[in-house]
Amino acid sequence: MINDVKKVLNRRYNILVDFSPVYDFLVETFSHETLNSCLIPQGFEYAHHLLWFDYIRSHRMGIWEDNGVIVGLCAFEMGIGSAHLHVRKSYEFLLPELCDWAEQEIAIIEDGQRSIKIWITDTESHKRDLLVERGYELEGKHAVSIFDYEKPFLERPLPEGFKIIDGYEVDFDKLGKCFWYGFNNKDKPADNIGDANQKTALAPHGDLSLITVVVAPNDYYACALGMWYDDVNKYAYLEPMATIPKYRRMGLGTIALMEAMKKTKALGATYCFGGPVMEFYPKIGFEVICHYEVWKKMF
């Protein structure tokens, strides 16, 4: 398929050859203001390495290229049903085409109708106008927060008998169970949960030294987090983080997160993206910088 305006070629995403070029595109075009329409490169990579990523339908993502250079991307994060539309500056004219692709390739059948959700940030008025024009309705908003490294890090004492280890020392079966139960799952984790977590840790831009785990006196993993560092845009990205219920309200999350952020500051990061804005993050110094918006269309 050829776009007549700039002879931009459009094709399907081929995960085995396109992951790295697309990741580089997301890093090169990253904007602190628009956040790549919610598609932060480290989040894109993290999703690709999870058990639940829809590998089989990854070809439903679309790439636009101008003379072999990626200029546009219509992608999902975990699976079909929702999409992100991202283009290089001066290629905004492609956005209707990307939206067409999302509606044709990434939509799902819901209540007998096709539906698609599109993610943008509240700073992208041109995308919002496009979605409104095409019949989308705002479904929800989610705050985005960061911790600015100009601020002092909170210092909390580690409870007696607890210790901190990194990814070079970690037992991935224990790590997988910590995340599983830390996200309030009640059933037994999959037998391959350890392998799944090791696969994520060994992602191309993963860093074992940034994995931070608080180990309880009984050798259980009480709290754990993964941290990513973007050495081009100089930020840290937190994903995932969890504390198992038995060890909550002991300050372990704050201790682990401050330790991990200190590591990324030493590497050159100037701020860190936090998780969903719950009571925890504002309390320890994270501030809201914008909001993600989810727009939905039934057709």
C-alpha cells in the first residue's frame, strides 16, 4: 500500500525482525510532553516479554516507512482491542491512515459490534480532534506521575533481618511468586512463572542490576520491582512493582523503589516514571505531569 502524499510505504509488523527498529523509533521520537501516545519504549518492550502478550496476532500492528525509515506505528501493548497511534514530527498527515488500520486490524467484536480503544495523552489535541471527528467517546483518564531526581530520596531503615538483593542474585521462581501474589492473585501461579520472569529480565534492554528485591528473614521475597533505564532520554521506568500482602505497610516498597531510583540516577537518569497514581506514589514524592486518555468507538 502506498500513501500518495510522500510515497510512504505501509506494512505489517514482523516481530522477529521489527522489534529492535521499532524500539529505536520509539526512543528517537520520545517526547516528554506526549509520551509517544502512551507508548513508552520500555513499556512496549516489557509487554513483549510477558506471558500474556499476544504474540500470535502481533502481525496486526502496522508500520509506515519513508525510504526505509520508520515514520509511523499503529501498535497494541498487550493484545488487540486497544491501540496507540504514533508518528514522527511532520508525518501527522498519516494519523487518519493509522486510525483506519486500528479500526480494521486491532478492533475486537464486543456485544455483537466491533469496538476499538485508542490511547492518547491529554496534551495531544490534534489526535483528540481526530478521534472526536471519527465518532470516538472518552472512556477514561489515568494520571501519569514522575519522581524528579532534583528532589532528595526518602531514607527509610530496612527492618531487622531483611536484606536487599539484585537480579544477579535472584531466584526467578521466588521472584515470579512475589509478583504473582503481590498483584493479589489468589490461585496458584503457572509452573513456568520463574522462566517467564527470567525471560522478561533478559529482555534486550533489561538490566539485572536494576532489579531490586527485599528478602524477608524467612528467605521469602517480600517486595520486588523491575526498573528500566533509557540512556538516550535519561529517565527511569518502573515496571513492575509488587509487595505480597503479608509484608505490606512496612515501608518495603518505598525502600526498594528509592534504592532502584538511586541506581538509575547514578547511570544518568533525571527522573523516574511511577505506577498508577494511588495513595502510595504521591506520598513519596511523585507528581502528576499529564493524563492518559482512553477513547472508544463502537461500529
